[in-house]
Amino acid sequence: MVNRLRWNSRYKIVADLRQGWIKFHHTLRRWLLLLTGKHLVWTTQNGVEIAVAKGTKPQSPYDFVVKYREPGKRWRTPKHIHLIVELYVKEAYDKALTHQLRNHLLNVFNQVQPITVYPPSLQYFQPAHATQFQALNAVGEMTVEFLLVVSELIFIQEKTNYKTGSLTYDLYKAFGVKDRFSVIHMATYRGR
């Protein structure tokens, strides 16, 4: 009996040290991100960090850019085309569930508001929202959790910068209704 108590005591010390190290690592990681101009908004279940950086649009003092980084990779900026192609991959797997996800995203767009402070925070997303679409994680490169968080941040960014319209909303509204060529063209069009 005494041996078990010693082992449990050592185990608890090791577990406490590990938790302390993890908290220290997360704090250090946030400070390093701040030094590079990024603000961590969310980390997904599989370790993808989603952050925002200050934008450059002169007409909007609260402009920001969404960035993400998969474990062991560099920071990237998600584009509209990436999100739409991912939805098409998921649609090929389960059309009805993907269209429910699209409808959920359209609802999110209607719920979020423009921001008046920087950095932004998530206004609508809850981890439970991703569980109803979890079957879609079986295909594609992006999890539903990732799509929900990134899409919400892009919605917030577009509502903040463009009071009268939103490309992402129009894309999601056209997804599953219009032909793929039209939707993909809309996602890649840059107004040239």
C-alpha cells in the first residue's frame, strides 16, 4: 500500500510539472505571436492555430487578415477558393450534410456584427456546432471546426470593411445552387 502512495505521489508531481510546462509553452507561444503581429483566436482539436494580423485597408481602422498554421508548417492565409473547393470535396462525400453546413454558415453570417475593436474575437462559434457536421471530417484537408472558425472570422472582416456586401456570403449562397464553374469563378475573381 505504501509503495502505491509513493508512486501516485511521484506521478502527481510529474503530471503537475507537465501541466505547468504546457501552460508556460502556451503563454510563450502567445507572446511570440504578438511579437510577430498575430493574435491567436482559436486552436482546433488537431492543433491548427487560427490567428489574425492587422490589415492594410486605409478605409477601415479595424481591418484584419485571417491566418492559420498547421503543426510544423508555415503561416498561410485562407482564400475564398480554398474554402469553396473544400466544400465541394465534402459535398461529394455527403451532399445533404454539406448543404446543412452551408446553411449553418449563412446563418452565422447573419448573426455576426462588424467590429469596433482590434483584435476580433469569435462572436457565434461554439465547439458543439462542429459536432453535428463531424462526419464531414472524413474527407478533405480542413476540418469542419476549422471551416466554421475561419468562415466566421472572414464574415466579421467583410462586414467590418464592406458595409454593403460580402463575397463570402454570395459564394456560400451560390454553393450547391449554381454550377461549379460560376461559383469557382466568383471565388477567384479579383475585380480586374
